[in-house]
Amino acid sequence: MSQILNAAIAVVGIDIGKNTFHVVGLDRRGAIMLRQKWSRGQVEALFANMPPCLIGMEACVGAHHLSRKLKELGHSPVPSAALFGANDSTPNPREKNG
């Protein structure tokens, strides 16, 4: 990721899976600046190179651990309650981390 791209990202959303994380970064206007799939091992290293930003993710055991790591790096992680996410009662074949 380039330095100009990193500086433009204000908000990041993470879809946490078992081994991969789907990451979407938005600028202050809401335009998508970043859309990538990261492995679990890449997450901490890539966020260490980004300026502090707001990071949203669904609350789960992995999210709480990741939130602590991101706070140490100066970011503002915001785990949201699962009730705001999609209904997990029926599998969706189009879901990325299903």
C-alpha cells in the first residue's frame, strides 16, 4: 500500500473469518480506497503501517483480541454487536466468509 493511500483512509471495516479477513477502507467522504483480503498473519503488520483510524468489526472472541492489538497500535477499534450483522441462521452461498 502506498503512503498516499494510507493517509487517505479514515475508516476501515473488517469481516473476520477463520483464516482470512476481508478489509474495506474508506476516505472521509465515504469513497472506497482499499478493498483487500488479508491473512490472519498480515493484519497486525499492515495496520502497524497505517495512520490511526476508526476500525469497525463484528464482535466475537477474535474481534476482542484483535481490538486490543489495534488499540496498542493507536487505532480506534469499534466491535459492533452481532445483532447488527446479517442473520446467521441460514447459510448464504454468496457470503465471503460463510
